[in-house]
Amino acid sequence: MTSQQQVELPGGRDARFVVMGLGRLARFALERASSCEDIALELSMWRREIGKRQHRVIIITQGALPVLLAIDKQVKSFPAPVIPEGEMVDANGAGDAFVGGFLASLMKEHRYDDDERQTYDYEAAVNAGHEAAGVVLRQRGLVVVVVVEVVAVVVVTVVHVVAVVVEVAEVVVIVLVVIVVVVVEVVVAVEAAIEVVVVVVVEVVVVIVVVVIVIAVMMVVVVAAAIAVFALINTI
């Protein structure tokens, strides 16, 4: 659960606190506290689950201001290293880098006391966090990430566009092939129809010619017969 609240600190300085995983405790501490030190102390006094440490360890980073560490009812302050203005490049991710360096140092440098209890060198952990944050502060961060994200979006968009173009091209090719096949079939059908028509016309013409010849022959025969009959009649 995340709690976020705007707090006006002594001297007119405003601060926005985002506390993860503390829920109502964070709001309660922010309402009661009047300074960052009080906030850290209030949060560290909250009892943890049974079987774990009596109190929490609270770290508050304040940019160029000292880091506050609250533990065992005490608040310790660790000055932040001064980074020359010319070396400051990008503050994005510096807080995350601090947390990573701090936790890595705790895991690496913890020791056991005479009672076999783990002890931690919090000062060394804070210094490790500052070193990690200093590395991030001296190099470009978010811009590179944004450029990479933009390039990735462009590449993905181009890939999608190419895929769509390929799909459209495939559809166009299929349509063209279908059109060509249909045209070829139509041409073949037309040619076959023309051949049938020509054959029928030729056959009809042949039949007409034969009929005409037969009629002509019959007329000739009839005329010849008529002449023969008249000639016979005249001789009688």
C-alpha cells in the first residue's frame, strides 16, 4: 500500500513523502511530525511483526541534504557528498541507485556480535548508497531510456506496418490470380462458343446449298419432262 502526503517543514520547505507498505502508519506519522527527523523517528518506532526486530530501520534521502537514518529511537544524519555542478548530468534513478547500494552493502558487510546476533554497519551502507547514486548522477539516464523506448516503439510499428503490407500484398496477389483465371476461362468459353457458332452456320449454309441444288435439279427435270410431253403430243 502506498501513502503520499504533502508536508510543510520548518523554514517553509515543502516535502512530498511516498511511503511503501506502511499504510495508515505513514499517514499517522506525517500528521504528527513537524520535521523529517520526526517523521523518520515516528516511522521507526512502529512495532514490526512478532519474531522480528522491535523497531524498523527508516532511511530518508533529501537530495543534496543529509540522509536521515532512524533506528533504536535515534535519528542519525549522514551528509550527502558534494557533486560539482559541472559533473551533475541526470538525477533520474539516483534514489533507486542509492537503495541498491545501501542494501547491497548491508548484505555484504553484516557481522555477528558475541550473542550471535547480526549487526550492520549503517554508515558504510549509506556511503555505498551515495557512491551508487553518484555514478547515476554523473551519466545520462532517462534520455537514453526514452530514446531506446522510442526506437523500440518505432521498430515494433515498422514491423507491424510491414506485416500489414505483406498481408495486403498477399490479398492483392490472390485477387489478381483469381481475375486472371476468370478472364482466361471466359476467353476459352468465348472461343468455344464461337467455334460452335461457326460450325452451326457452316452446316446451315451447306444444308441450304444442298436444298437449293435439289430444287434446281427437280425444276430442270420437271421442265424437261414437260417439254418431252409437249413434243410427244405434237407428234401425235
